[in-house]
Amino acid sequence: MTATLARLDDPALLGRVDPSGFHLLLRALPSSAAEAWRRGSEWPLPSSMHAPRRVLFAGVGGSAIGGDVVATLAGVASEVPVQVVRQYEPPPVDGGTLVIASSFSGNTEETLAAYEASSGAMRLALTTGGELARRAARDGVPAFTYAWDGPPRTGLGYGVFATLAVLSRLGVFHLPAHEAEDTIEALGRYTAAWAPESPAVENVAKRIGRALFDRAALVIAPGALEVAARRWAGEIAENAKQWAFAAGLPEFDHNLLEAAGTTGAPLGVVLLDSALAHPRNRLRVRETARLLREAGSPVEVVELPGRTMLETIMLGCALGSWSSYYLALLRGADPYPIPVMDGLKARLSEG
């Protein structure tokens, strides 16, 4: 194990497995988050937009990740419900509904369909351009456009912080500027701690990547941190091309635990924890880890840093990105391309 872990300190491994420099996109999360927060705070709010009674965030894949985080925060800090819609058809809307159509490319078919089906609502397009930007211009719908030279899953800074800034100005959140700025500053510090030049003996992301090597990954998190667990599972699948699943506490302990704690499934388990979690869920983390270890599954319990829920969730997501990156290196899987998913999109466009 020590020798394998030491491989992650070899710069030649990065050059061989990651020729496009995917790690540079992970390093850029703090700066992109800062840019998104600044631009979202300064973006001219159209006169047609007012405080909504509810928010629907329409998107799929990497374009929906920001919505997941925002909806989770709204669940604990806002009276205005925020729902992520990952379908072609949104639920019924009216003038009190704000629909944020989020498509990184602007050409995502599910998001375009949801955009067209929500014409009775206030609408906002969040995109780098493409067909969504064209339709928004056609319809007089405001569009927050940005540039990002990477795949959608690496644009988390824009998905979260641009959306938070706009919704805060619309009264959906009361998010003090210093809370967003403190989160961005923490992302900068921990990015340095998890980056490739940080040696494996001190780098928790490298250790977790090694622990998950060649095992289906199960990432479990309590309460609001479940959104970070879902992000981990998606990143492991896309970046490392390895099976991964996410689950939340306490729900996991009421069904899936029975199988995982009895059969000793060949899983690599990560349990996320935080000082902000409910005390009973923190106890569940410890006891669930004990039961899974007794069943023969290797378990990593990771206490996430963070003084606020926003900071904790974002650091949790960032740690998942870096851990999946090192897992990809060990597996010899280029983390940038997603040829299977791209092939499906091509077939669907033909059909």
C-alpha cells in the first residue's frame, strides 16, 4: 500500500495519465467561485424578476450540481423552496415561480425542453451560450452567461456562487457576503493541501483515492452533507471510471445497512462527518463505520472542515473531486474525457 500511495507523488504519473492537465481545473475552483460571486453580485437584475415564492433549478449532470448545493442550503436556511428538476417536464409553474434553466453547453435537450415548458414562470438562463442563450435572447429572458474552459462538472464555482448571489439579491437567502468570501478563502487553503505537490503522507485526498482503488465506492453522509456524497459518487464515476454510489444518514441505517453489514460487500466506504451535523447523526456515523468494518468493508471516516454549512459542503465537494482524481491516476484513467457518455449523446442526437 505504501508503495502504491507513493506513486501519487510522481509527477510523471500526472503527465502520463492526465495529459490535458485536468488537475488545473480543480485548482481553479477557488478563483472561479470568486469570479462567479463577484459577477452574480454585480449582475443587473432585470425589472421583470422579483422575489419568487419557489425556485425550480432545471438541469442534469454537471449543470445540475450547483442547483443541488443551493437547494440543500435552502432546505436549512430559507423559507423559499428550491427544487432541482432533472427531467424534460417541470412541475406546473406560475408567475411566482423562478425557473433557472442551467445548461453548461446551452444544448442539453432535457434543459431546453424544461425551459420551453416553463414559459408561464419567471425564467433565467445560466449557460456559456449555445441554443439556450439563443432562445433566451429570442424570448427576452435574462441570461447569466459565463466562460469556462473545462467540462461541466468542473464548473461548480459558477453553478453555486453565481446562483447564490442572484438568489440572495432576490430575497431567497440571507447570505452575508463574508460567508461566501470566507468559503472561497477556505477553498483556496484546502486546494493547496490537496493538490499534487502536497505529499501523500500529508494529503488526505491521495489517501482516500488509494483506499478506494479497485473497489466499488459507497459514500455516506449525514443530513445536508448528503449532497456532497452525491457529488463524490458522480466524480468517481466520471473521473475515475469506477462504480460509485451515494447514501444519506439516517436513511441508510434503516435499509441498506442490513445488507452491507451482513454480507461484507466488496465496497470501499467513505463516511463523511462534520461538527455541524446533528449529534445523533454523528453517533450514527461512528456506529455505521463500526458495523461495516466488522462485516469486512474498509471504511474511511472523514471529518469535513468548515465553520458554516456552505463552507463545509463546498470543501466536501472539493475533497471528493481531488480524491476521484487520484483514484483515476492509480487506475490509469484519463479523468477528462467521458467517451461512453459522449457516445450516448451522439446516438440520441441521431435518433
